[in-house]
Amino acid sequence: MVDVVVVGTVALDDVKTPFGEVKNALGGSATFASLACSLFSKVGLVAVIGNDFPEKHIDFLASKKIDLKGLERDKARKSFHWSGEYGLDLNVAKTLRTDLNALETFSPKLPEEYRKADFLFLGNLDPEIQLNVLAQMKKRPSMVVADTMNLWIELKREKVLQVVKEVDIALMNDAEARQLFRTPSLVRAAREILSLDSKVAIIKKGEHGCVMFTDKKHFACPGYPLEKVIDPTGSGDSFGGALIGYLARTRDFTEKNMRKGIVYASSVASFNAEAFSTEKLSKISEADVRKRYREFKGFVRF
Amino acid sequence: MVDVVVVGTVALDDVKTPFGEVKNALGGSATFASLACSLFSKVGLVAVIGNDFPEKHIDFLASKKIDLKGLERDKARKSFHWSGEYGLDLNVAKTLRTDLNALETFSPKLPEEYRKADFLFLGNLDPEIQLNVLAQMKKRPSMVVADTMNLWIELKREKVLQVVKEVDIALMNDAEARQLFRTPSLVRAAREILSLDSKVAIIKKGEHGCVMFTDKKHFACPGYPLEKVIDPTGSGDSFGGALIGYLARTRDFTEKNMRKGIVYASSVASFNAEAFSTEKLSKISEADVRKRYREFKGFVRF
């Protein structure tokens, strides 16, 4: 029985940063999120891969105890493929090319067992698919967290807003929050998220950390001070996956515990940026994550 | 007797933001820094104004108990004039025009009394003038804090590096730190600052707050969550002025007390961004600043 269902993309990525490049590397929102989630909880992954997807990546995900019953293979199409580049400011990814391929016709059918899961993570993906997946749940999960990205805000703004309305925690980065609510103010964007019915708005700010807004409180978590960021791709997804994994394990949705979850998630996300693809995420243990959690305590004390 | 000497610019600013614009408004690094400093300590201002500088601004500064013995008037030239604009991302100022005017030939002569001050703030200004002022001090002050900006890094990089080498706390924003040390990594830039001999590196990140690096420790202070940023001009200067004012009052240079100073300074800087020019800074009291200081405690607790 899985605790958390993660829906999103499983991709082959070409990524170039000032520190090197990789081609056809394992990527995608569901990949990073489920790997991060697996540090804390039992996770099932829902996504589609194409006819070119290497067996070794499937074996790797399985080796991490990620349940793959929801991983479909589209034999007629290639895998979703993303090409991106980062300049000296590693906070900003420049998308060079997005080939939807198998994603174009993806209409996930959740395995029966997944429909009863208590925790659902709607990773960055077409908002219509996110809504479709939510509709397949037998009962409303205790906690639904959704992420998004600029592409969907540009193409399907109304659907993205509907997703925000349906979920418990809406997650997005600062540029996306500004874009979605057409305001320069992150505080105002967060208020808009809350007024749409999300209980919690979390805005990710790359190396600057993230901020959480709830009805009455505000929490700010700094970024972990990395000397060398190699490839931030997937750090936002790792953050989301780790957060829901932590919440699924603790089953405590108080604002206080969410703060803790955010710091754990920030710790996981920081590791992810230290190597290309899933290289670092594949190696860290919960003990590593806890060590950085304790360091965070020292960073903010005054 | 002044506790803190602040050197920098006193300017007439034209500023345009999405929320309005002002022309010939009181501005300049020394203006914001000394106003912020005056909340905590007795401050003397060293700067030059031109033949067009309105009496009312001088009266205003004097009304804030800022000592003006070091404020020279150049009768042959106009005042330093800066024109800038902010777009929807209020973190980034676009300089439209810089007219040095009186600043072009400014060579400050510190009043005798100032040369014995224990605290010196070298506000954003030509680094050669910053060094010249430091050389005029009768004894090395207990604490010297220096700020800079992209213009000087472009024009006089070596001199900026020399300033960093001479001072106790080097202050700059994130883009400037990356530019000065030609690295995408703020952590690496901070290490370079420390290796140049500054004891403390503080990197300001606008709405994302700031980070302090000392030899062994790291402190992160978030930005105050403002619903409406009207004009961030001078917030960095206010931050620096408040910090040295706080340190001059407490005379405690431990890392722990510096953290407190940074939070007070962040509080002052956040107020400054809530109105054009010095409008907000002119109205706040220490009690207002303390209130936000306490709020910061709540923002970071986990």
C-alpha cells in the first residue's frame, strides 16, 4: 500500500550549466518528487514513458522502493524530452526545447490501490491531467499538494487557477506566482492563492529559499548556502516530494509541523542541486537530510 | 560628539516605479544611511550638495539630529542627480541617468571632531573617496562598514577590492558580489570577501533578505513580507546605516549581536521601501522597528 501518490512527468533531459552538460539524463517532475518523497514515505509514481526509455532508469527507480504500478509505457511515442540551459545565474532555467511526445496523449488511469491513498502530489504537469487525477480518487485525500510551471500558466491559466482552488498546498516559484496573479508582490500573490481556497501557499525562490503563507502566519526558510550549484533542475520537484513525504510520515498538518517539513524539504532540494540529474538524490540518506536540517537551525537563530 | 560618521552621497533623485514617480526627491546613500543610523546613534554626515539643493532638505536632516558639519556645498555645481526606474520586479533598479555634478570634484575634508569617531560607514560612493576618508581618521575606528555598487565595480574594480580589504564589514548586494568576484556562487563570493581580510561579509538580496558570512558561521535573515513595495531606493543604504547605528549603540561585535543588528537593519530597510524617497524613514520610531524585529522572530522559528 502506498502512502503518497505522485503524478507528474518522467523525462529524458538535456541540461547544460556552466559546470557541464548531460544528455538524455533521467529527469521529470515525478522522478525528482518521488525520489525525494521516498526518503520519508512509501510512494507510488504515476507517469508515462515512451518507447526509447532505458530499462536502467526503471530499475533504478524500483531499487529506491518506488512503486511503479502507475508508470505506463507508450509504445508508439518517444519519452517526454526537455532541453534546458542555465547561465551564471543558476536560479533561472532557459527552456531550449520541450518535446511532449508521450505526454501529448497521456491520460493516466490510477491503479485501484492508488485511488485510496491519503496523500497526493500533483507534480508539474498539464493542469487538466492534474484535475483528472484528483477526480479519480475514491475519497478526497487528507492532503493534496500541487506544483506548476510557467508553461501551463501561459497555456492554461484558468485550469491552473482551478488546481490551486482544489488543493491544500499550492506550490510555485516566485516568477510563476507573479505571473499567475499579475502582481509584482509575492505577498499579494500568496494572499490570492489563499483566497482561492488553498489553505497554504508556498512560494519557492531557488537559492533564496522559500516562504510559506497561511491565513495568519508567515514562515521564511532560507536556501542552504551551497558553495557550488551544479544543476538545479528538479530541486523544486524534490522540495515538493520531500514535503509531502514528510507530512505523510508525520500526519501532522499543524503550521508548526509544516515549518519543519519545509526545512526538511529545503535540505533535500539543496542536495539535488549539487549534481546533474538524480545523481545526488540517489545517494543521500535521511541522516544526511537531518544533518542539514540541524544546520538550518543555526542559520536563522538570532 | 558623533558616534558614527557616514560618508556617501546626498542626491536629488528622479524615481519611477509601477506605483508612481517623484522628481528631485531627497535621496543618496548618505541620506538614507544617516537617517536610518539616527534611529540608534548620534550620526554625522559627510557629503557634498550643489547650488540647487533645497534648504528644506537640509532643515529636514537637521531636524533628525543629524550632525551636518561635514555637509559641504559646492556653489559652482549642481547636486548629484540620479534617475532610475523599477519595473514589475522591484528588486532591480534600472539607472536611466547619473549626473555626478558636485560629486565629480568632491574631496571631503573631515571635520576634526569626526576624525576621532569610533564608527565609520563608507556608503556607496567612489571607492577612492571612501579610501581617502578612511585615511583621514586619526585612529583606526573600532568598526568600519563599507557598501558599494555596480557602477564602481565596473569603473574601479581594484579600488573596490581595496576598500573590501580595509574594512571590517563589507556590504554589497547579490548581483554586485557575483560581478566583483566573477562567480555565480554567493557563497564563493562571500569566501573571497573574507579572504581579502574583511571579518564579515553581508550580502543584501532585496526582498529576499540578506545573508551574513563570517569565518565559521552563516546567518540568513529573510526579507520582511511587504504587501506593497512602493520604492526600494535607499533600502540597502538604510540597512547599512541602521546596522552601524545599532553596533555603535551596543558596542558588541560578537557574531550573535551582529545577527540582531542585521534583523534591526532589515526592519528599518523594509519600512524605507514602503514609500518614495525618505517619506517613510522620516516617520518611523525605534518602537516601530522593534515591533518588526519581534515579527522576524516568528517568521523564522521552526
